Amino acid sequence: MTAAPGTNRLMSITDDSTLARLVIERKLCTANEVALVRTEQKALTDKGRGIPLQELLIQRGYVTHSQIARLNLAMDEDSMYRPAQQIPGFQVLSRLGQGAMAVVFKAKQLSLDRIVAIKVLPKRLSENPEFVERFYREGKAAARLNHPHIVQAYDVGESSGYHYFVMEYIDGQTVYDLLGGDGRVAESEAARIILQTARALEHAHAQGLIHRDVKPKNIMLTKQGVVKLADMGLAREVNDYVTATAEAGRAYGTPYYISPEQIRGDINIDYRADIYALGATFYHMVAGRVPFDGTTPSAVMHKHLKEPLVPPDHINPSLSSGVGEIIEVMMAKNPDDRYPGMAELISDLEAVGRGEPPFQARKRYDQSLLESLATRGEVIKEADPAQQAAGETRGISSQLVVILSVMLALSILCNLLLFLVK
């Protein structure tokens, strides 16, 4: 059997004592069962066959490798709290939460008498240069940004062997919390949140940075409802071809919201990847479900690549056509079919907010239809020449294509005139 992550390191007697306490507190074992194993452990140690408590607990069938891995993580958090309290210039007040890479604490910055958030990298990850580099890259990327809708970075450093990142403290919740699992967000509120997030991303893009992990958990809301884009852990400079080449072929992002080009591990990923992820987030908010779901991350990502998107207004019939069109353009599988940049997306979001049609999305949507109809016309014209008897039918079909194309062209012209008049 392969040991779970975190079970391969030997623990000291102090660690064994903490492990014994956690096992009992979480009711994985009784106090008597732990006492018996500890007695056996001492006897083995006396015979020169010392063995960690976790290994004995697993061997005797009291706990599993997965349970030990989770307890080791909890021990990491306990051991991190004390060093976090010793970060110079800060008084740690409480633990706020934990992400995939770090634990976040609420603290007071003593020199300025303000509340901040401190993200601390666990020791088990500090031994991996890749994680340490990514941690500092996040801090440096965040420090380059100064925008009212982006969580502000204050400091990054190391203390007592622990790497930390000090940032703006947000007293509120995430969009993920707002969704509450399978809930929906009202269209007007969702559009407002997406608009503010788009403005944050527009600023990041202007600094040459792609976020690469836009999702509900990384969009925070203050108690006043102000959006704060967070977590620049996967951010990358759009022109950083060294990193892009090193990451080629690997998918960086969150499966439910990741763009097709990120899934493929393309080298030339640009700002439109963030547009796709923001569109997937928008979809989740108004439809009450993720755009693509599956039993495994691979299955979900395969659907992003190959499966047609179910229009959000098919899931939520009360959704306006304008918002539906915006989301479909944002989530086009081909980056060339999406908005070319955040400015165009913001323009459409503002138009919908005023009760007007999304001109940019509608123009692209109508253009796609025209191209599709033109392609169908070519297919009809190039049908089997041997079927001469069907010539009249093909002629009628071609005329129908021309008529529909003219109608769509008139539709585009009318939208343009409406836009200019307003």
C-alpha cells in the first residue's frame, strides 16, 4: 500500500503526543486504544526498534493513511500558529481559513494599527522550491497591482523558516459563499459583480498579468458589496515565454472554470483565458450550476474542450437574452470568437446595465450565424454531382440561405443604428 502524502516523515515524541491528542479529540480512537499503542511503541523503542505512532496506529487498524494525512495537516496548522505569532511587527489574532497552499491568519499590523491578513506557507511545502517560488511570485504580482477591486499586497517575507505574505484584510464573503452550493445570484447583482471583476482584470491585464484562476472562491465581497479579486498564485506575465515553455502541456487552473487553451497547456495563452474563466463564473452565478460537470476533473476538462455549451437561459429561462449572449461569447471555445479584451466586455456589461442590447456580443453572435449559414450553403452547392435530379431542391436551399443571410445582415445594421442613435 502506498502511504498518503504527509505520512513519510518521522515525528518526534512531541509530534506523537499531538497526534495522540488529535486522534482522541476526533474520536478516531479511544484513550485506552491510544494508551495500548503507546505502550507497545515504548516497548519497541526499548528494543531498539523505534517506530512512529502514526505507523503503529495504521498497522493495528485504528486509523487509515488518509486520516493520518488529514491529521498531519492539522498538526501543520497548529505548529504554524506559534511562528505566525512571531512575525515581526504583527500580532496574530485568529485563523481565517486554509487554501490549497497556505493558511491565512487575521492579524494586526502594529506600526499602522490596522487589521491585515497574513498568508503563511506550511513547512511541508517550504521544502519544495517550486512552491516557494510560486508563493513569492504571487506576492510580487499582487504588489504590481493597485486597484479598488483587487486585494492589495503589503509585504512578503520569511520569519523563523516560515514564508509569509501580508495583504489587505477583507471582512466579508466570497462569491462561492454567496452561491451557497447550488444557489443562484440575481441577474442584476451577478452582472454588477462580474463588471467590477472585469475592471479588476482589465487593470491586471494592463500590467501584463494574466490571472489564470478566476473563479467564485477568488472573488471576494466586502460587507458593502465591493468586489475584491484575490489570489494571484497562478498569475503569469503574458510575455513570460520562459515560464510558458516550462509549463507547456500542463493544465494550470480550476477544472470547473478553466479555459480550453489552459487545459491543452498552450504556450501562447493570453488575456482571453481570463475572459473564459470569468464567463464560466458568470454562468455559475446565474444558472446555479457550473457550465460543465463530471465525475472527475479530467471528465470536466474534456467537456470544456469538446462539449457544446448549454446556453445559460436554457437553464434559467428568466435570464435576459443580453446576459445570455454575453456569457456565450465569453465562453467561446476558440479564443478568437471571444471578446478581444476586457474593454469590449465592460462596454457590453454596462450596456446591459442600462437596459440596452450588448452590441459587441450581438455583432459577434450574428457574424457567427452568417458564417455558419455560408458554410452550409457551400456544403449544399458541393453535394454529390451525380444527384442531378435534386438540383431544383439545392437551388431552393441556396435561395433560402441568401434570404436568411440578408435578414441577418439587416439585423446587424438595425442594431448598429440603434446603438448610434442611443
